[in-house]
Amino acid sequence: MTQNELQSKIDEYIKEIPCLSVSAVKTMEICNNAAASPLDINNLVSLDPVLTGRVFQLLTNAYEGEGGYGPISLVRFVTMLGINTVKNLALATAALAALPENIVLDGMDIEDFWRHSLCVGIVSRLLAAKQGVVHAQLEEYFVAGLLHDIGKIPLNAVLSKKYLPGLLAGCDKIPLYMLENETLQTNHCITGGLIARSWNLRSPITDVIMHHHDLANTDSNILNIVVVANYFSYVTETGFAGDRYYEKPDYKIWKA
């Protein structure tokens, strides 16, 4: 397959991925409005029963038992947790729901992939909390970690067995993104950026998706944290997203 043919297939695959639901997009727009109220969010999210259900599931799983809360309304959740938290939870649920269910499994074990992604999201949030990042921004770290490798989905779907098994054969000491560059003349950071643009995702989440292998970056705290969380997932072997060899982050990142 030539480079042009590969890029054409990747573009075609990404075009077939549904856009984020209208309610999710509107939720993010409203949440970015400083004058937004919890009632505004409730009225909008409630128009999408699927999104409402998923957001509630995430919220109740994450905060079950805290403070002895019984049945609780979305308005109260927004009041308790902050508009930005609910915005990012809505983004995460909408993004995952938009991905095709019939992802080809021949190349990459999709359960291992999501286990890795979830680990990076959770560790990113924990590290941010340890740093003292304000509560309203913590879920942004989780979403950035969760979606950082989303660009591997199109490559796996288009190439199937030629993706991970083909690239990794006999290459234990070369990071996956470098193998992608050498063999495919593209990489999952680039394809992830295409998905982020098609979904109109904003920085810093898009920046993390596109630059999480910039292992010497110290200008972006969220990018630094996702890089470290990604390395943690690799060294603890929590899930597997294709990296048999992962470069240790630059000392500047650890210092930052």
C-alpha cells in the first residue's frame, strides 16, 4: 500500500467516525461560557438520554458514598463538582460513544488498549491532584490521558494485522511512533490530531493527543503529566497499546 493509499484509507475511516453528538458539543459550548449555570447544563444534557445516562453512571461510580448522598440530581452534581468537571465527563462519554463498535481486533487487542488508556487517564488525574491542580480542571487531565492514543484506532482498523504485529516483529528497542514514521510515513499522534479536529476538540486535549511523545516538553503541565502517566502504564504493564519499548521521559519533565 502506498503512502497516498494509506492516507486516503485513514481519511475515509475518520470521516466515517460519527461527530460528537449535538448535545455534547452544545454542552461544551455552554460550559465554556462563564455565565453558564448548573440549570443550563441540566436542561441541555437531559435532552440526550444516552449522554445523560453515561454521565450519571460516571458520576455515581466516581462519587458513590461521598458525604452520604442518596439519589441526586444532575443540577446538584454540577453544583458539587463544577461545570468544567461535568463538561469533561460529557466529552469523554461522547468521544467513546462516537467510536465504531466493530473495531478490527486482528492487529491490536482492544481491551488491552482501553486498559492502557484508562490507566493513563486515571494516573494523570491523580498526579494533577497531587500537584494541587484545582478540582475544576482535574477531569481535563483524565480525558487527555484517556484519549491520548486514540490515533491508533484508525491505523489498526485500516492495517489490521499489518499494524502492531507487522511493525513490532523483531523491533523491541524502537518506540512505536518511530516505527510508524519509518514504515508508514505517519504516526498515531498525527491521525489522533485528525480525529481531534474532526470532533473540534480544543487545546490542551488536542495538544496532548498530538504531542505526547514530545518527551522533553516542559511548557505544558498537562502534557508533562500525561507523558509521565503513559510511562507509568508502560513500566507497570497496565494494559498494552503497542509500545514494547517506551523512552524514559526527559529529566526536565521529572523536574517540572
